[in-house]
Amino acid sequence: MRAFTLFLFCIFSFSLYAQVHIIPQPSNISIQDGYFIFNPKINIYYKEKNASEIAQYLSDQLKNLYGVQLNIKNAEPDPSEKIILISEDLSFPKEGYELTVTATTIQLKGTANGLFYAVQSLLQLFPAERITTTILIPTLQIVDNPRFQYRGLHLDVGRHFMPVSFIKKYIDYIAFHKMNYFHWHLTEDQGWRIEIKKYPNLTKIGSMRNGTIIGRYPGKGNDNIKYGGFYTQEQVKEIVKYASDRFITIIPEIELPGHSSAAIASYPSLSCFPDEPTKILENMISEESKKSKGKLVQETWGVFDDVFCAGKDATFDFLQNVIDELILLFPGKYFHVGGDECPKANWKRCPNCQQRMKENNLKDEHELQSYFIQRMEKYLNQKGKTLIGWDEILEGGLAPKAIVMSWRGEAGGIAAAKEKHEVIMTPGNPVYFDHTQTRTEDSVTIGGYNPLTKVYAYEPIPKELTEEEAKYVLGAQANVWTEYMKNEQKIEYMLFPRLSALSEVLWSPKEKRNWNDFENRLKTQYKRYPLLQTNYSKPYF
Ligand code: ACM
Ligand code: ZN
């Protein structure tokens, strides 16, 4: 009878846990017959300091996900003991790793980054549900390394602010998918979201709006609810550390010269016309704002004419002072300055802007925009930073070392790569995750249909590039603009399962991409979403 029960148990466990459903698909994986039988008395051994942090992370994750607490040891294991062994091996590629599971040992090898990704793969060998029965880890060997060096996800906290706790969760989603950049869009027309000590009005005034339009633009009036929020520098430091512990670099974005209404509401002299009140259409403005005769934080979506004045040196002094504070918070190499959607109407009628154009022989306002970006680039380069901008920074001439984020399709990215500039692909179609993923979506989204299949089929290297030019494409990124995402659940709903598809586009070898196989693994991924306590879009299955 006992043998029969054991037999049943094995069959049951086999069917539950034998599948190796890892997303993103590893470069090489060979599965053998057999199992490592996991139990909570197994110790995690490590040797090097970096490996100690990975061991702690693995232990924490097992505790969070499965409620098991493993001991961590820095010692020689007893040869007869069943163990998890983590060893740093600097001979591996920067993000590469090897994960070997035998009946007696789970061994993780790689650089610190690689070990972190080895842990992500190992966690996916555990059941996708929180279970209390014996856990069987299939014996196998994985040798893995990412296809692209830049694997990014963006979040707009300007339109809707998200608390520190959610930003950490978001970073965990990035880490879980073996992605490595978080592009944090921190300033917008509708809110300035980061404390700058030299300019307290940015958060005192710029982080609050008097109301928000109701429903899809142009909306059905204004909700008249004061809305705001910002991150203190202490909170930013905490988040940067949290990301760095997960091998994620945060790229801060300070939008310029456009999308600057919140900064201008805080310091009107940054505008070409400080005395001109902000215009918000009658059917969109809040009751509170109707009383104002000055500058306002925007309450509706879109693109606004009141932008940073390119003619006044004081504008550049302000932005440089902001950068000075930010570079103490964000140690990464990249700094995003926006550069998109900057109307030129005010510059055309501003005496200071026109004077600037004359003095610098700039033939039109596009060249003035280019002057603006190049001046920021020079400053950032002096501080050891590399400028990233949306593809509009191509207009009027690209700043010498700028990296282009191609969002209006791939044309900007193609042009930049041909000019030997590095490029990050983030075309609206298909990696804008504010677009709908189902034909029958009943919540409000921004136009465009980017279903899972389209995201999975996305190829970041455009056909138009030669092999040499293709090397300038660092990778790709999904963008999450939050006009119609007011809460965490909606953001998660828009993110999943598309983020899982994108992670495979960015990580797995091109020849390994296989929709049918992905679809099969996705069934398991759908069980992991609840395990991660995230919301997700369900219609796909
Ligand atoms: C953008 O979506 N305006 C970069
Ligand atoms: Zn001006």
C-alpha cells in the first residue's frame, strides 16, 4: 500500500512539476530524467561576498513565495549533504550564468549579475503555486546569456503618481523577467514628482493639480479633486538601492523643453511668457483653477505650448541645478531629458528665443530645440553622464553623443543607428503598453491595439540596418504612460502578460523564439502572476 501511495505521489508530482516552463526561454537548456528532492533543511552554501548577497536574495524569495526558510552557510559542505551551492565565476559573460541541478546539488555559477538571473530561473523550477507537498526540482543544465544588453521598462508617474511600495513591486517585476533598466519618467505637465532641495516650489506647487478630466480625453468635465504626490530624495535613494540590489539601473527622466507645465507653474520665469496665464479649456478646467490668473499644473492630457524658454540663460541654470541634485541620487550612466512633443509656437514669438537663434545662426526653431538638447548634453557629459532623448532630438541635428529612444515607430532609431548613434527601440506599435491588448477592452485606454502576439513577434533590429549598424541597437523597452492608469491594479493589468512576451524578445536567442512553445509556458506563467501577487489581463486564455 505504501509503495502504491508513493507511486501515485510520484505520478502526481511528475505531472505537476516536471514541466520546465521558464520565461524568458534560456539560450541552452538540457533536461535530464530525475529530480532534486527539495526540503526546508537544505542549506545554501556560498563562497564569495557577491554570492552571499545572492544567497540571501534566494533565501528571501523562497521565504516570500513558499514560506520556507533555508539556512545560508559560508563553509565547506559535507560531501554527503544535499545543497544549493552559489559560486561567483568571473570567467562568465557579464550577465551569463550556468544552473545545474543533479539529484544531490543545485549549483549556480556566474558573475554577480548572472547569478541573480540564475536565481530567477531556479525560482521558475519551483511550483507555480504555493504548495505544501514535497517539491521536486527537475535535473537539468542551463547555460544562459541575454541577447540584448538593454532590456527596459518605463513608468510615467507624472500623470498618475505611484507610492514607493508599488515602485518596488514594479522593480521586482522587471527583475523577475531578467530585465535591467527602469526608465522613471519623473516630470510632466500634470505633476513634478521628485524633491529638488534648491527649488522647493517644484514639489510644493508643481506636484499638485487642482483636478483631472473625467474619462477619455476631452473628458466629461473635471473631477475637482486635488491630486498629487512626489518622492523625497531619501525615498529615491531607497528605491535606487532596491533596484541596484536587483541589478537594475534606474534612468531618471526630466522632461525638457516640452511637457514642462508643472515646472513652469512652480517657477513662471522658466516660461517665455511668465505673465500669460495657463489656458485650460472651459469644459476641462477645475473650479479652483477658474479663479487663477497665473500658471497652472495641467489637468488634462496632451501637448501644451507653454514650454521652457530656450532664450534665457536662467532656464539652463535652473536645469543644471536640478541635474546637479539628481546625479547625486542616480549613479547610472544614462540621463533622459525627454525632448519629445515640444511645440514651437511660443519660441516663434519670444524675443529671447529669437535673439538666441540670431546669435547662434539657428535657421529655425527645430535648430533651437537641437541647441537646447546639445547644451544639456554638454553639461551632462561634463558630469560623466550620457544623454538619452526621444526621437524628436534628431530634428535640427542630433547632439554628438546622444542615445535615441525611437518611439514614433522605428524610423528615428534607424536614422540614428545609420548616424552611428546608439539606439533604444520603443516603438508605439507594439511596445506601448498603454495601448489595449484586447479588442473588447472595457476600461479606457489610449488608441492602438498591441496584443500579446504582436509584442511576442516584435523584432528590435529593423531589416533596414546592416549588421554593422544593428550593433547600435542596444535593446528595447516597453513604455507605460498612465493617463488612463489611476491605480496599481490597472498598471499591472496593462503590463501582464505582455511584459513576459517582451522579456523573451529581449533575452532569448532570436532562433529560440517560438510562439507555440511560449504559449505553452505562458500557462504556467499565468499561475505565477498570482504567486507574485500581481493583477494581469486574463482574456488571452
Ligand atoms: C512619447 O510617447 N511622447 C515619448
Ligand atoms: Zn523664449
